[in-house]
Amino acid sequence: MPSLGKLRRSSTATGLVTIGWVLLQTLMPLPPALADADPEELTYGQFLEKIDQGQVEQVDLDEDRGVAYVRLEGDSEEDAPHQVVLFAGERNPELIRRLRNNQVDVEIRDSAGNGALTWLATNSLLALILVFGLLMLLRRSASGAGNAMSFGKSKARFQMEAKTGVVFDDVAGIEEAKEELQEVVSFLKSPEKFTAIGARIPKGVLLIGQPGTGKTLLAKAIAGEASVPFFSISGSEFVEMFVGVGASRVRDLFRKAKESAPCIVFIDEIDAVGRQRGAGIGGGNDEREQTLNQLLTEMDGFEGNSGIIVIAATNRVDVLDLALLRPGRFDRQVIVDLPTYKGRLSILEVHARNKKIEPDVSLEAVARRTPGFSGAELANLLNEAAILTARRRKEAMGMPEIEDAIDRITIGLSLTPLLDSSRKRMTAYHEVGHALLTTLLTHSDELNKVTIIPRSGGIEGFTQSLPNEDIIDSGLYTRNWIVDRITVALGGFAAEAEVFGDDETSTGASGDIQQVTNLARQMVTLYGMSDLGPVALESMDNQVFLGRNLMPRSEVSEEMASKIDDQVRTIALTCLSRARQILRDNRPLMDHLVDLLLERETIDGEEFRQIVGEYTEIPEKFLVKAGK
Ligand code: ADP
Ligand code: ZN
């Protein structure tokens, strides 16, 4: 796969070739018009005389160089023409009239002759390419060669919106954050009320939350509610090639802001400049530190009551320089969480306002289907669904479009189904394995659907369950829930092994196995859910930094590490044999479901449960849902 790095390297190569080419060009002989012309010169006076005497046969006027090439009567075609240097200012209209009056053949060139013209054209083209190439090269290292070239004197690249047009009503699902910020609006509207009683107005507010939770929207809404201008810039814009550019941008930004106070200054991704100084990987970054210092200076510089409120956004408050969080700076911190069910519902309602939606669409159901979605993802979801609706030439968006949009966002684009093949059969067993266990286990989530329609990204099918809202919102998972989840995740692998034999299991289960390993490891090292007892063998902090890579072995002894591995293996193997046992006990049912899935390609959860119910007992919680 062509990586970005590769593409970039090849563009550098093009740049170098261009430079070489231009150098060669400039070594070429001079342009023909300059080199070949070796004419007898005429003075301007003589030239006028000859015109009046009617001895001039033909004139080439080169306006740019202020020269006329003159052919007199009796000059042979091969001879170079006479050159006449024209006086600046004297030329043209007057001279041309005079030539016309004497019926002289006049040609006007607007540059240095034909040979010279092409020469110039090629070279200016090359020069352009060169300049362009250089700009691209600069741009790669500094985001913004234009500013870098003028060493920070040029305009800062911040945006200014006189009216954002956003109000609090457009922001949904983050009520607590909104409430806290209401006060900022009141201050911007009538600062006297606050200053009269001696209240200190906050200068800076830090919005903390994951991308897409509506931090920018919230800041815009504050400006909109208070009807003040909105200045914005992103922290990543400050990270420049030349030291001093960022600091000068900060200065510019605040100068402009002071002129328009009261106003909001919004700094997105403040962690890009606001990381702890001197603590960066690979040594300090002078540029970033200077920018940060300038920002602190500016914030200290204006009085609390000057009417500027700085709002910054980040999702990494843990890496911010403590100086930023001191009183008088960003001392007010507001957390903007991912929305809960209620929040998602109201965000969906906001974004459904301007869309045509069929009356039977239940936004409640959509909100239930989308735990973990941010506000931006929900907005995107409805937009995708609207696009699908238009593509299907429907009048209004229906539940099928929304369902498809959810799958598209969470799983990938759907592709055309595979033709019948042993591969497809194997996929069907794999997915039915997951789906059957989901339906039969007591602590698993409710099955939403199982499908073998492939998706982009190499996904050949998937089994989808509806997350249990109570569990997600509380963030508390029981041991039973985790064990059932591991068992379901192993269902695909177990079905392959049961039906096709251990030798025929496929690599299609690698994602499942990764998930199983992560869950089992967390049970052992974080939640005390193994024979090793309730001992934290890994700190939560570690996880934040390592993200999905949960293998921090350095903190435990080697002996303990191998005990952890043993426990993880035990959990996985126990769950696998449980999964295989259940599938073995229900083999005829599994075969029947696979045939049906091969025929229909998708089975929804309701029907799946109904079929399973005809063969065997299913947990009561699902029976209620199935309406029995
Ligand atoms: P952030 O700044 O936190 O990354 P944005 O404010 O840029 O997120 O959100 C992007 C878009 O997502 C918004 O323009 C809006 O359409 C939508 N959105 C995000 N959060 C919300 C919300 N709480 N209410 C309504 N729309 C939201
Ligand atoms: Zn699977």
C-alpha cells in the first residue's frame, strides 16, 4: 500500500529534478533575438526622418525593451534589421500614427521577439515550477510557507466570525457544561453586574473532552448568545518551522481581539502548544515554548474585565503545562463528556430539525443503538442517512437508511455479497457461532442482527448486538458479563473448529482473538477477577498512555508476568471449551441457521431468537423482549 511517507518522498525527488533542469536551462546560450542581432544602429532622429522620407519598409516595435527593428527600402531579407532605441515616453501612439500615415508595415511585439518569447516562456514556466516546488518543500516542514517566509510579520492565521449564529439551543446533550458556561454569557452581556459587586471574572475557560463532543460548538454558542465576535485558532497552527512565528501570531490574535472586545478567543487543541515545557519527547521545542510563554503573557496582560474571554479545548488535560491552569489563566475547567442516552436523543433531535424524516422513525431507538457516539458522529450519522435517502430517491428518511448509516459508520461500506462458496459457508458458520452464543448465554447483550454481507476493510460478515445501556452508562461490568462476552467473541472460532475441524480454522478470527486476549488480561491485571486475587497488576494510567496496546510488563516481575499469561490462557481456554460445548449441543440448530443465513444473507435479532426458541430454551430476559 502506498504510504503517505512514500508519496512525500517522491514529491521531494520531483523538486530536485526541477532544480537541476532549471540550472541547465540557464547555461544555454542567450535568446536568439539578443544574440543574433548585430544591426547597424539608427538614431531616433534618423528613424523619424526616414519615415517621413518614406524609406522605411517595415518596423518591428518591441515595446518592452523600448527598441524598434527597422527594415529600410533596399535592405535584403537576410540582413539583420536596424535597431532604433526609442525614448521612453516618446514611443507608441505618436510614433505609430506617424508610421501609419506613411503606410509603413508595423508589427508590435509585446516581448523580446519570437525566439526570445519562447525562451522566456519556457523559463518563466520553469521558474514558476521551481518556485512552486520550493513552496511545496517549505510547506511540508512548516505549515504555511507564506508566513514563514516573512518571518512572522504577516497576518496570523486565525479566523474571526463577527456573528457565529450558533445559540445554546443548537448544543444538546451536555447540559451541565452549558449551565456552567451560561455565566460566561451573562458576563459578556453585562459585565457591570459582576464588577459592581467586585466579582473576579474568569479570563480563561478550559473545555475538556474527546473530539467531536461539541467543544467548538459550545464556544461558538457562547459568542452567539452574547452576540460578541468569535476569534479562533488551533494550537496545531502554532507549531511552525521558524522560532518566533507562533509567538507573533499569538500577539496578533490578542491585538485584534482587544480591538473587538468584548469577544471570545477560542484556542482549539491547546495541548499542541500547552504541553509541559521542557518535557517533550526528543528534548524541548523552543518554538512551542515561546508560543506558550507568549500566550501566558497575553493572558496575564489583560485585565479580568477587559471583556476578552479565552476558551481553550483539549482532550489531554493531563499533559498541559501547569502554568496554564493557574488562577487568572485557565482556572475554570469544564468537562464535556460523551453524551449518555438522553444526551444522544436530544442531539439527534437537534440535527433532525432540518431533515425530512418518516413519522415512524424512532429517534429513541437510534439513540439506544449508538452508545459511545459523540455529537459529531451523531450529526454525521443523520447526514449519511440523508444521503442514502436521496440516493434511494425517497421522500423522507426511514429507519432502514438510519440502520444502514449506523453500520456504515461503525463497520464499513457494504459490498456485494460473495457468490456461494466454501468460504461463504465458513463465514456463515463463524457468524452463526457468535449469534447463537449471544442468544443462548444469560449475561450477553441482545442480538440485533447477523449478516454475511461483506464490508469494506476485509470484513466478511458480522454479528451485532445492542449494547446494554444500563451497563454502558454505569461503566460497571460484572465478571459474568465479561466471561459471556469472551465466550461470544470465541463463538466464531469455536464454530469453525467444531464444524470444519481444528485444522481448518481460519485467520478470520484474529480480531476476535485480540479482543478476547484484551478482556481476559484486564480481568486478571485490573479487576482482580482471577486466581491471582484482587491485586492491581497494571495501573489505569498506563492504559491511558498506551491506548489499545495493553502489554505493560515492566511493572511486574518476570515470574508474575508469566503467571498473568497463564491466567489469561486459562480464561480463554475455559471460555473456548464452553463455547464449543454449547455449539456441539445445538449442532442441528446451528446447521439450520447457517442454511437460512446463506439463503437470506441477513437475519435480524428478533427472528433469530424466534427460531432458536423453537429448538431450545433461551434466557428469560430475551423471551420478554421477543414478546412471548
Ligand atoms: P469538538 O470541538 O469537541 O471536537 P465540534 O464542536 O467541532 O466538536 O463538533 C462538530 C460538530 O458535531 C458540530 O458542529 C455539531 O454539528 C456536532 N455536535 C457535536 N456535539 C454536539 C452537541 N452536543 N449538540 C449538537 N451538535 C453537536
Ligand atoms: Zn468473529
